[in-house]
Amino acid sequence: MHEMSLAQSIVEIVENTAQQNQASSVVAVKLIIGELAGVEMHALMQGLKIASQGTVMQEAKIEIERPGGTAWCLKCQKTVPIHRRGEPCPVCGSYQLSVNGGDDFRVSELELGDS
Ligand SMILES: [Zn+2]
């Protein structure tokens, strides 16, 4: 499952960062997952639950920011909003789009515990 390996890589990043900062727990994790990142959110949350068991991230609150997708339309010569890859331009209906935003997938912030 794609989301399970994504969840594992998030937990790894969080664990490494906590270790570097000598934190024994993580209070909150903020993720940025764009609308076009191709991630099934429900599956990711379940994956995170499983992958974080027994780690510093076990009790962490998970916040997710979901920037909307955008693409450059060759016909309109401007950036337009899209919600799925393969969607036509909402302005002119053209399929000549190249995604230029909303495909991020990263850990943006960590709140580490003191003790
Ligand atoms: Zn267009």
C-alpha cells in the first residue's frame, strides 16, 4: 500500500528530527499534503496510526494542511485551479495543463516534547 510507505517515511523523518533535538516525545506534527499529491487521506491516517506505534510520535497530534491544486494553462496563459490530475482547464476546457502547485507532500512543522 502506497500510503503505508508514505506513513513510514513520515514517522522516520519525525523520529530523526526528535533524536537530533534530543526530544523524547513529539506533541504535534504538521503535514502539508497538496490536493494533487495523490494521497488517500483516510489510508494515510490509518498508516500513520500503525507506523507511529511505539515511537516518539505515538501521542502526537497530527495536523494536515491541504493546499489546493493549480496548473498552468497553455491556452489561457495563466495559472488556474484544478482539483484532480487530468482535469480540463476550468476556464477554457483545454487539457494542455501542467501542474504547478498543490502536489506537495512534506512534514512542515514539529512540536517537540521537553522531557
Ligand atoms: Zn485554460
